Amino acid sequence: MGRKKTVQKKVQPYEIGELDQYLFGQGTHYEIYKKLGAHKVTIKGKEGVYFAVWAPNARRVAVIGDFNDWDFEANYMERHDPVGIYTCFVPGAKEGDLYKFCIETAQAKRIFKADPFANYAELRPGTASRITDIDHFKWSDREWMTSRENWDNRVNPMSIYEVHMGSWMRHPGREDEGFYTYREFAKEIVKYVKQMGYTHVELMGIAEHPFDGSWGYQVTGYYAPTSRYGTPEDFAYMINYLHKNKIGVILDWVPAHFPKDAHGLADFDGTPVYEYADPRKGEHPDWGTKIFDYGKPEVQNFLIANALFWIEHYHVDGLRVDAVASMLYLDYGKQDGQWVPNKNGGNQNLEAIMFFRHLNSVVLGRNHGAMMIAEESTAWPKVTGATEDEGLGFSLKWNMGWMHDFTEYMKLDPLFRKNAHYQMSFSMEYAYSENYILVLSHDEVVHLKCSMINKMPGVGFDKFANLKVGYAFMIGHPGKKLLFMGQDFAQLREWSEERELDWYLLAEKEHQQLQNFYRDLLHLYRKNKALYELDNDPDGFEWINKDDTFRSIFSFVRHSKDNKKNLLFVCNFTPVDRPDYRVGVPRRKQYKLILNSDDVQYGGSGEERPLVYKAVKQECDGRTYSFAYPLPGYGVAVFEF
């Protein structure tokens, strides 16, 4: 008698098959979001939705929603082992319907969860997921996406405008919050960014989150752009529109932790599915949030596929990875007894390290020109180092050390700056250890830290003049740039997510003049290769005098690769005029004044100065050649040679 043939059921493109389960269980199903979640399909002529959810320790799972009057008994799901994915097809379920998963735990308790892979969510305070089709949108940004493949953050200019959409600008007098939609925001932000000269917009809080006050850093919908500002299609329109206007888009991304909200990922099937089971590893005591289990392949897969989802499906150009240090250190924010050492007895989270290497190698390997940016606040080595050289593989790292030293120095009364002179030059001692972004972010202008203008000492003119010289130093310093919204026109109040920026301040000349100055700094930055193409090469920077301590003056040169159109910066951090300030220079050439903070349009005196200065043979700053320049108090001068 012949053996029976095993007939293997053909898996449809939308279905979860054995290969899907295998790859997901290995942590390498990089497009799992196309299978898990809710997807519109037609089966045997019937239109409906195929639902799939990972709930490995559930007793059983049902999908409930508008399509079945939220009836627990109507649509139980079929379990697929070995990984514990539940699926079902619901004919008649349609776009726009709200739904949740009703999960019966091992203890026979019913819990109701939003879909971890949902692409759209009910507007808060509602917590349900919403069926949507995210494949409608017709992209027209091919030119940008093609050029991105050859884009290299190490040699291209990058000046980032960090924005919280809900509080950038609002419609006045509306009963709701007055939020701009994604489409409205796209039009207005493009106008502003083009005028100012930024290259990228970095958006805070885009993934769905229940609480406005978290600014989007406590996420419940990792695969859903927040419904506060419109639909997923509206979100795609915004990205597409910015790209067509040659503006890059970076999103904040939060793989470090997630909130305990009942409808979210916490104890998803009644057990710790997404988080570490041991609370000493799985909870942040300070933040009241859960920590992802980076050792679990399915959890790694959830996060890596999510990063790819934003970059590949929504054409996002980079992810700024929040709170990297909290992931790398097992004892981050914890006291003795609140954490568990690794197998070697140390405080490094070895699983998180491997996760980062896997994440960055896959995301950047598949998407040339995209960026992974680490917000890492310690001296962890090789954050932007190659993974094959035991690095973490990020493209760029926020320079938190520079930010701290810079803001502490700038807060000082000029009389005392001579005692802290080293704070402004110290960053050059480690400037080439990583690929850095110099950041003055939202974190520096909240929680009683003051806005940038109100960190400055003095009153009136002095505050604005201080900030101008500080911004010029930042633009001249090696590293990409990031500034939080409102700080480019000297927002007076601290930032709050509950109101729009104080745009009315631009009617006052001091604020307009500071905005003019920062705008011209940005255009100067983009126009001059000396300011960006050798950011990661010691040949790109040369101190002229970093030790003029008593007068609190710094002078330095930024070199271009071909050594043409180099720039000389002279920055005076005290209110004392230096009418015969002599600066040493590398060559006997003519030095053309291309930016002068004492110009009337920037709020300066408008005193006439020659535009060209000829270096003469007179020793100064250890150089054979020099020239004299009438440097005003809090003055900045930039020369081209």
C-alpha cells in the first residue's frame, strides 16, 4: 500500500504561514507588519479584514469591534503554533471600523487590547484601533528618494529644526485644540524651513500615544501616526510634500520603554510578552514604564520591523532613537537591589547591545542614506562605530557633553567666564571620537531650565547679543546642528505642549533681528563646505587661539577639503569692545568679512568696517601673519579666505 501524500496548504499572501512563524520566532521577519495587524482582503468574493495578533500565553483570543457590535463570542481567532499567533477573517469588516482584541488570559480573565500593529488609532481619549488601508497613497518623491541613496551624513550639511507639531502653530479661537493637520502643517513648515535655511525637520511624538503631556515618548501605537493631526494618508502627504521641497524628515523613535496603559503592550496577554518578566529588568522606577525584553527574538522583530516600517513604507529619512543610555545600562535610574547584573557581573545590557547592532546593520544596510541617530548621554564607546568593530552602528550621536558645557558657560556672567574658558574648548578634545550632532533640544527649554534667551545673563540687548555669539560659535564648531523650535527667534517663555509658540514676538525688533542672524548663519552654513564636509576629520578644524582666557575670545578656522574658501571665526564672549583686536592667521592672504554681528539688521551699531583685511607679517597667536579688527563687545566676525 502506497504512503499517503502530505498535501501542504497553499498560504495566501496575507496569511500567516509556517515560514512567517519561523522568521518571526528567529527575529528576522523584517516586514512582519504586512502580516500582523488588520489588513483588508477579499476571500472567495467576500470583502473583509484579516486580523492577526501575537499573544503566546493567551487561553483564547477574539476580535471585537464595530463590525460585530463588540460581541466577545462572534469572532474567535485560530491559534497557530509554535509562536502563538492568532488569526481570523471577518467578512464585512471595513475601513474606518474601530476594533480591539479581547484576550482571555491563562487565569480566564478578559482583557481588552489595542492592536500592537494597528496603522491608525481612535482619537484620544478613545483607545481602540481603527481599520485602515495605508497603501492608497501615491508617492511622488522619487527624485528625493533616489538622491537619498547617495546621501552621506558625514560630508553633507545637516541643520535640524526640532518641532513638536501640536505646539508649533495652532488655529486661534477654535473649541478643539486648534491643531494643524498633517497637510496644513506641511505647507506652513516648508515655508518656514526654506526661509530659515534648515535642511531637516525632526518631529517629536508622531507614533500614537494616549497622553499629550508625554510629548509622544510613551507610545501605545508603534505602527500608527497619531490621529491627533489626521489620517495615515495625511501623514504620508506631509512626508511627500517636504521631500518634494528638498527637506529631510527625522522622527523621534522610542524603543527604550512603553507605558502601562491597560490597552497598550504591558502584560499584553496577561503575562509579560513585550517586557522583561523580572521587574528589576522590566520596569523603570523613575518613569513608571515597562522595558522591552531585548533578548526575545519576537520583541526584537517587533522593534526592528517598526524602524523599517517608518523608513521604508513612510519614506522617513532618519530615526532619532530616544534614551539609548537607559537601554545600555541595566542600572540606569535604579538603586542597589533594583537591578540584575549581566552574566559577567557587569551593568551593561548585553541583549540591548546585540539588539542595536542588529537594528542598525539591517536598517542602514537596506536603506542607504537613511540615518539612525542615538540620543546617548554617557561616554559609551563607539556608539557610531562599525558593528564589525564592536561599535553600535549608529550614523550619528547627539553631543550631550557639548550641550552641557555650552549652556553652563553661556549662563555665566561674562565677568566669570574667564574661569570657565575650558568648557568651550574641551569638546574639541573628543570631537572625532563619534559622528556628532550639536544639540540645543526641547530638553533644554522645559522644567524650569528657561528658554535659550532667558539662560543668557544680563538684560535687554546683552541677552540677545550673548545668544547671537553663542549661536555663531555653535555653527562654526564641527558637528551637525539641531535647534528646537522657538529658540531661533528668542522665545521668552519655556516651551509647553499646551500652547503654540509666541510668534507675536517677531513684531518686536530684537526678536526679528535675532531670527535674521540665525537665518543668515544657517545659509552661511549650507553655502560653505568648510563648515560641514570635514566634520569628522581633524584637518577640518584649526584653533587660532583657544587660550585667550582673560578676554574670553575664541578664534578658529574651518577648512574645506580643497582648502579653498576657508572660514575664520572670531567670537567675543564679553561686552568689552576690543577696537584693535589682532588675530593670527594661517596665510598671508586677504580676509573677506562675510558675517558681522554688529550689522544693523542683527541689532548691532551698524558701525562701518572695511570688508577686506590684508594679513601682514606681524606675529600673533603663534602665527607669522595677522591682521587687526575692531571687535565689538559680544561681537562675532566670520571671514572667508
